[in-house]
Amino acid sequence: MDATITIKDALLFLIMGGAFVLILYVIFFFKNLITTVKHTNTIMADAEVITKIAKERTEDVDKMMDGLAESVTGITSALKGKESFIRSLSSIASAITSIVNILKKK
């Protein structure tokens, strides 16, 4: 019993083998891709939470710094003699309050 293999049959066998390997490769690729996308979504959710917290804290610090800057401006103008005595005391009290608020937040 003799079996003859033509070049055409050999090439078809190689093409089918290559297609099978390619299909297996694509399956493993998509399996890994799905895992990667799940991890990426988890990381992005965490980053969103952290960004929100950072934004809130930055706005709080900005408000405190504005109050402190106004207080310092009042104190400097009081020291230069541009304000009345009552206004000077009010500026000093405001500055102390701003500093206390900053220390309480920390």
C-alpha cells in the first residue's frame, strides 16, 4: 500500500496547521486582553477616587490661603498706619484665626 503526497497536499497541510496555531494564538491573546482591561478599569476607578480627594483638599487649602493672604494684607497695612486701631485689631484676630484653622485641618 503506497501513499503519495503531492506538493499541493503538503502545502494545504502546512496552511491548515498554521491556521490552527494562529487560532490558538488569537484565543490566548484575547484571554490576556480581557484580564488586562479588567485590571485597567480597576486602576482607573481608584485614580478617579484619588483625583476627587486631591481636588477637594486643594480647594480647601486654596480657601485657607486666600483668608491668610487677606489677613496678612490687613496686618501690613495696619503696620504702615493706613488703618484705624479697631481695624488693626480685627486684622490681627483674623490672621490668628486663619492660622489656627490651618493647624486644625492638618
